[in-house]
Amino acid sequence: MTRMRAAAAVAFTDYTLDAVEAGKASGTRLYTKIAQRNFSLDVLALNTSKEILASGIASPVTVNLVDQKDSATGVCGTASLDCTVTPSSFTYTDKDAGRKTITFNCTTAAPDVRVRLASGNKALCSIDNFAIRPEGFTVTSGASADANGQSTSNTPKIAAGSEFSISAIAILGYRKKTKIQPDLIA
């Protein structure tokens, strides 16, 4: 099997499956997504020359997203993400012309995600990985004694120009440490 960097590919006897951004060509990159928002990827049926096959694939294809958290480098993850996948399994028809759009909506964020493509008894993960980022962060600070930060009598009182702490926690339990870049805060 010839693998192309930045593409999800599963090689079989006479064809390859390739996951790409919706509407994009074989071998294109997979990009960061946002949790709890729909996104689509296309699964392409390709011949060995990387041309889209119009027909001839009879085996059902199963698609899911896996977290690479506890997987060794080069090993396909087994921990499926909590995602709605539509359709999660399909068989190509002549009408598909070798391209099937799959829609995902994941309830959690994950920094290292791969597309798992299975057909028959063969399955591999995508060569490219991508992140599903949290939709937002809960930001808190020890600088204010009231929710609106407008009280003149509540404590603690922080004088202008004084240092104070700030923290941001990812919504949906993103497991990577949140980093604040002070040089970007004005």
C-alpha cells in the first residue's frame, strides 16, 4: 500500500479508502474541528493510481473516530469517541461515484483524533490526525469579589496595575493543559 501523508487511507486488494475534507481531493489534510458542531468528511474509494472509482466496491465500509490518547505511535487507537456518525456504515452505490460524505458531531473534545475506516476484516486509521477542540472555556479570576467585577466595597480589592490570577478550564473536559499566552492579553 502506498500511503499519502495527511490522508486517511486503508488499502485493500484492488482499492483504497481515503478520508478527506468534504469536497476535497485525495491526499489533502484533515483540519481541526469544534466539539458539539457538525462537520463532514468524505470517504473516497480510490484505485491504486489514486483515481476515484465510480463503481465496483461491494464491501460495506464502517467509519468512526478514535482517540489516540493511549495508542503507541503508528498503532490505530481503539477508544472510539462519543460521536454521532451519519451514516456510520455504508456500501458504495454507482450514484456515489466513489465519494460518500459522512457527518460527525462529537460531544467531547480530543487533541489527537484519527479516522478509522473498516471494510470486511481489514481496518486501519488515518495517516493524518486532527484535533477536536472545545467549543469554549470557563474563565475565572481571583481579582474580583463579585460576578460583574464592579463592586467598590467587596473584597478582595485589587488596585490598578496589580497582579492577579486567571484560569481557563475547557468546556467538555479537554484533557490537554490550557495555556494562556500573556503576551497576547492586552
